[in-house]
Amino acid sequence: MDPAIHIASQLGINSHQVAATIDLLDADNTIPFIARYRKERTDGLDEEQLRSISSLLRSFRLLEQRRSTVIRSLQSRDLLTPQLETALQVADTLTKIEDLYQPYKPKRKTRASIARGNGLAPLADLILKQNIIQGDLSVFVQRYRSRNVQTADEVWQGARDIVAEIISDHSAIRANIRERATRTTALRSRLKPNAPDPQQVFRVYYDFSGRVNRIRPHQILAINRGEKEKVLTVGILIPERDWRMVIAEYYEINRESPLSQHLQLAVEDAAQRLLLPAIERNIRRTLTEQAQEHAITVFADNLRGLLLQPPITNHTIMAIDPGFRSGSKVAVVDQNGRVLECTTIFPHPPQQEWDKSIACIEKLSNRYHVSLVAIGNGTASRETELLAAEIISKNQDMRYIIVSEAGASVYSASKLARVELPDLDVSLRGAVSIARRVIDPLAELVKIDPHAIGVGMYQHDIDQNKLTEVLQGVVESVVNQVGVDINTASAALLSNVSGIGAKLADRIVKYREDHGSFENRTSLLNVPGFGSKTFQQAAGFIRIKSGKNPLDGTAIHPESYLAAKEIINLSKYSFDMDVIEKQHCIDTLLNQDNIDSLAAKLDIGVPTLKDILRQLVEPGRDPRRELPQPLLRADVLKMEDLEVGMELHGTVRNVVDFGAFIDIGVKNDGLLHRSEIPQGYTLAVGQNLEVVVLNIDLDRNRVGLKVRPKP
């Protein structure tokens, strides 16, 4: 089977595009590089499509590997018939291959294998064929007795064990019952007697039933967790009519045969002991895999939104990492992230040093001209907002922002934090990280394991290897989309650049420390281990600002420099012009030559030419600039201040299956339930939107929201 044709049919794209992508991937090109600089080869496939191809290619090759293994196993045991080989060759899923292989799979000792060893296979064959036996069965069965099966009951039981296994292993029976069950059955969960659920976390699933083909991913993950924590019992009840009907198509009971009762008993045993439990496990495994895939997608989308939050520039920032007993950690950093001063205040219980804390913050604010307060969103966050609001009331030029502190403690204790902030206590490093997340969220968040950022759904119940792979792909994608300043980037940031791993990133930083700033992209080749292949993959994503060659500060790849310089000469373009003047030069050039003829003249593809032109108009443009700036607040709301119908500005903190959690400036995030999200309306972490208060539950500290209708 041609992988390109197989994958193209699943994705609904051209097989030539898939084939080109496979060739590029097999030649060790990274996905960001292919997406940005090989558009002509792939006919413009975007990064998401390329990652889908890469994932499906791995699955396809695993499928082919398993197919070959099964065929070799059957050949080695002289079990491979032409019909079976044909069936295996056309099987397009692992499940189909395993169903076909099931009857021939080497098994551990089973009741059926023991019975076969006792010579009962011929009797089992008679039961399956429903032969008409003449004479007395009690006499007939005596011929099958042996030292190991001495009674008639033992003989019949052994024969039925063989029949039951044959029925259970029948690939068509298994596939048909599974297909019926997937369409028609329900998954049920019940509360276990004396179950340990004091907070009633799983209350909604104490008596729950949902159609297998309609149950939602978050429900599957919640039920699985409840079962794992021994709160719930879970099962799939396959109706008797469904499995009896399928088995009867292949093994019909002949009421005139004296062996009919034995086939009937074997069918019951096959279904209840072997077939239905296996199908239930298979369906639940499939549901779990699908739910995990969905949860990983949700986590990945949320992480992308978080990493792409726009930097907030030109502020001296005071970050407060709130806390009660151990105090709130304060760090003041300048607009470049340099630490100016750190301290600890105790405004909250048990110390309750409110006035003293106010005085300390005002002193630091005046000393360093603080214009923005960044407050971590953890314990005592909303209480600390009151502190900030009191100070801001005296300084109208100051604002505050709530910042996710997820993973800050992980960073604080890391080796990287010890290198970056060697003179600071672990507890204070978290405050510095919060401040730097405001200045450049991407540069700071890449220092933390994506798992610790906490924008997912049931993330600890997901295949951790698959989750890690996808999240790392998101980080890599965003880093390369934005580009990296080689002379200021941390090793953590550099390690995500296309073609550069952790070891080479450390070498780049060491080389920079020993030799000073890189003056041009080509000088990267002086770094030990930075070869020509790595240069090809990485160079376009690296920025050298204020270098000798202005093109080094753009996303134009060095392999296109000759074309870019020719465009500059033809258009009378200059890097010193403003954006409008640059666009005019490009437009004038294209008026003289249409884009196709210009591309032919420069001997480059049209997609590459368009990318070069975009970069010449706005060299090194940061895509995050196009996104709305985060909300900066000046006042604080309490739950008691809210009223139904009140219109508020909010920021999306997390997107999950059942809706989104929105920061509206009160202690707890409001819930925008999916039923209140207009059709076609998409949400992303960090997005700002206008909402209306739908309902308020003060006892449970919950606020329901809806999207404010457009006027």
C-alpha cells in the first residue's frame, strides 16, 4: 500500500503533496522548516497539515510493521493461506489485523488448549457442524474419554471450551459485534457502595448512562478517573439480541441435532467469558484513546494561545507572587527583565501587615517608577488585588494584571533558574518569572515543562509520551513562528529552534559568552557541532538585530538572499524607509512585473517570493503584535459587586470541552458554558472578550457568563 495515497485519502489532500512531504521528512527536515521554506515542494501545506502527515506516517509504518510480523509468524508455522494473506494485505487498521490473527495467535495455556491436548478437537468439530449423531450420546461420548478426562461431563466441557474459543476468535464475529456495540450500546457508571468521594467530585456519574457513540471526551476521562479511584463501577452492556444474532449467522444451532444443547452452552460461554469482555475492553480502550486525543488537542490549543500572548513592553514591572503564611514575594524588573530589587511583604493573615506592605510597595514604586503590577493567580491572588488597587488609587498612571503562575515554582527550583538568578532565594525567583512572563511570555514559558503550565483537561490521565510529543511540537511551532534573537535568547528558547536541540543550544550560549554577540547568521557555523544541515534548518528562524546584514534580522532564509537583494535593487527599496514607503516600492515593482514573471526572473517559487516581499515590508515582524493586548486593570471587583446582566471585560484563562473559564476580575473565574458560546465563535487562551453575567451563586463562588451580543 502506498503511504502517500493512504494518508492523502484520510486527510483529503493531494497524494503528490503527501509524497513530497514524506520525502522531506525522511531527509531529516523539520516541520517548521518545511512549512516555511519548502512551500513549493508541498504546494503550501501548513504546519498543522504537515504534523498530521507526520503522525499518520508513523501510524502507517507501525501498521505495516505489524502486518509483516503477523505474516512472517503465520508463514513460519505453515498457517498462511492465500485467502488469509489477501485479507491481511487489505486490512487497513491494527484492529482488523489483530482480529484476523486472533485464531492463530500463540496463546498461553487455556481451557481450550488443554482440551485439544486431551484429543477433544474432533468432538468440538462435530458440535460446531451440528452433526446428527445416531444412537445414545452417553455411549458415543465414551470414545473420547482418557486418563485426563475420565467422565462424560469432563469430555463435553472440554469440547465446549474448544468451541467457545473458536467462536470468540472468529474475526468476522468479533468485528460485527464490536461494530454493532459501538453504534447501539451505552456505557454506564454507578457509585460503588461505601465509595471514597467525600467532596462528591464524581456526583454526576453516580448514576450515569451515555451512548457509546455520543459520549463526550471529558465524560470518558472523568469516568475513567472515578473508576481508577474506586468511586465508580463502569461497564458496557451489549444487548443479548445483538451478539446472538451475529453468532447465529456463522454457527446456527440445529434443533434436530442431539449436539444442539452443547453448541448453545458453548455460545453462551463464548459470549460471556471470552467475547463480550474482550469487546468491552476494546471499545473502552478506543473511547479512551479518542478522549485522550481530544484532550491533547485541547491542551495543545490552549498552550499555543498562552505562548502567543503579546509581550507588554515599555513598563517597569512589580511582580507579586501572593501568599499567606510565608508572605508575598515581590520582584521589580525593568523593561528588559533585569532584576532591580526583591523583597517579601506580609499583608495577609496571619501577620496582617497591611499598612507596612502598602508603604513598602509605594517606596519601591516611587524608586523605580513602576507602571505595572503583575499578580500571580494562585493563593491569595484576589486579596493581593485589593492591595494593588489601593496603591493604584493614588497613582492613576499605574495598572495591574493577573498572570498565570503555573509552573513558576517548577522554574524556581530548576537548574536554569539557579544559573539565571544565582543570588536569589528560590522563593523570590517565582516572582521574577511572573514579571518576565509579562514582558515576553514565550521567552519565559519555554523554560518550563509544558505539562506544568496547567492549561489542559485531565492532563494526568493522558498518555504522557504522546502528550509530551504534541506539546513539544506546539512550543517548537510557536518559537519558530515568532523567531529568536540569537544574541539574547536563553538556551531553553534556542533549544526549540528548528534543527537545534538542548546540547547545541548550550554550546551556542557558551560560544556567545566566550566570543561576544553574533554579527551575522553565517558566524553560527563557528559554533562546535553547528553543521551545514543544522544551518539550513535553523538560520531562517534566527534573528540578528542591528547586525551588519539587515536581512539577518528578517525571516528571509539565507538561501534566498540573492533574490532578496535583487528585489531591493529593482524596487529602489531601503531598510531605512517606513512601512508605507517600503510597501510603495514593492507595489511599484509589481506594477512593472506581475508576481509570476518576477518569480521566474529571480528563479524562485511564487510562495517564496511572496514571503520575501512580506518580510521586506515589515522586516522581522512579530506575529504576536497582531493580537489584542492583555487587559490591564485599575480596580477590583468582588462577587458581591456583580449583578445579573452586568457587562464585563474578560480574559480567557482555559478552554475545555464544556466551555471556557474567564477572568472577569473577581476571586474565581467565571464559566462561559459551551451552550452560551455562539455557533462558529472560537476561543483561545489569552483572548479578550466582552461578557454578560448570566447567573451568580455566592454560596459556591460560581459565576455563569454569556458572550455579549454585538450591537
